[in-house]
Amino acid sequence: MIKKISEYLSTIIDKLYSKNESTKINKKVLHTILKNELSSKLKDNEQEILFGCGCFWGAEKGFWRLPGIISTAVGYAGGEKENPSYRDVCSGLTGHTEVVRVVWNNNEIDISDLLKLFWECHDPTQGNRQGNDSGSQYRSAIYASNKNQLDKAIESKNSYQNELQKNGFGEITTEISINKKFYFAEEYHQQYLAKPGSRPYCSAMPTKVEFKNFNGANFKLNKTVWSYYDWDINHCILRGDNSPIKSIS
């Protein structure tokens, strides 16, 4: 029965997404906005982390605009299947969620700043859903690449949970783990919202609850940067410019 359901879902997805759209990145690809190679090796002053905030199109744009970001890329993580395609992940049977790989310069921005954007840019209490998008592939997630990141992610979650409860929200459902394998999504998904003819879509439903502080925080960005993100505006990410925000010392 399960096999039949899987085959049926695969047939449906095949009709929705053409075979051409399942091509994986297998060449040097530059970030559409930041112009750095998506798969470059990390330098000594750089770190990476994976964030799942619903549909990865809008989430990626939110992160690439922050000062100090070296590169962003969208892909899949947290599942079982090796090298999944978008079609595979959309079936909901691979266990992956849509994520954004964020690479940043430690000297210019801290993980604390990234966590602030992560918690504020979507609703982390919605389980296997974000806005109109439903399914395990849209679940909220943080996949750290080292113990320090993991500890800070957990501390930030505990802090934001308190703020959410004060404002009538339920339990955070964000999956927090470490060292999950990242698979690049197909090239047409990369920096999708910055490409000509892209469909201006973002499923994120921010709670509008401010993320304030947590044990071990070391924020480096000033308030001017955060003024570019106004969660009171419907689909704020779509309204903003594609260009990176310039940091003001």
C-alpha cells in the first residue's frame, strides 16, 4: 500500500515539475547577487549553518541581504534519501526540509544576528507547515555545523519561546540538530527571487514578536540594519530590494 501511494505521489509531482527542472548543480555557479561561488570551501574566518523557514525562495533573500554574508544557497537537508531532487522532496517522503545554507564572515556578523533573523522571519510554531505551504518539507529547522552553533541555537530557542508565550503563541516546533548533510537544490532555485521573471512568492508568516536576547549572544549588527525588515508589512521579504544592506558602524 505504501509503495502504491509513493508511486502515485511521484506521478502527480512528475506532472507538476518537468524533468528538465530536476537537474542538479554540477558546475561552478556564482551567487546571483553576491557573486561568490556557491560551493566554495570555507575560509578561516567563515562559518556555515542551515536554516529551514518554509519555502526557501523568500528565506534565502532575507539572509543574503545581511551585512557580512559571504554566500547563500538553497537546498535540502534532514532527510534520508541521497541527492534528492525537488520532485522527490515535494513528495514529502524523503524526510528532507527546504533549507538555506548561509556562509558568513565572523568578523562582520555573528550567529546571534542570524538567529534573530531566523526566529523573526517566520512562525516557528506551525509544525509541518508555513503559511499556505503544508508538508514536512516546510518544517522549521536549524542544522548547526559545530557545537557552539548548536548551543546558541538552543539558547536562542529558549529565549524566543518565552517571548512567544507572552504574546499568546504555542510551543516552538523547530527541529534543532547538528551536522546534517546538505544537498544543493537545482540551479533554477538558487537566488530565485533575484532572477528575471521569477514569481514573487513567500509563504512565511512572521509572528511579529521581536527576538530580544539570549545567553551567550554577541550581536554585531546595529538597529539601522534591522530597520530594513518590517514584519508588519505583508510579505516584507518580497517588498525589499535585492541588494545587500550596508552596515553602518
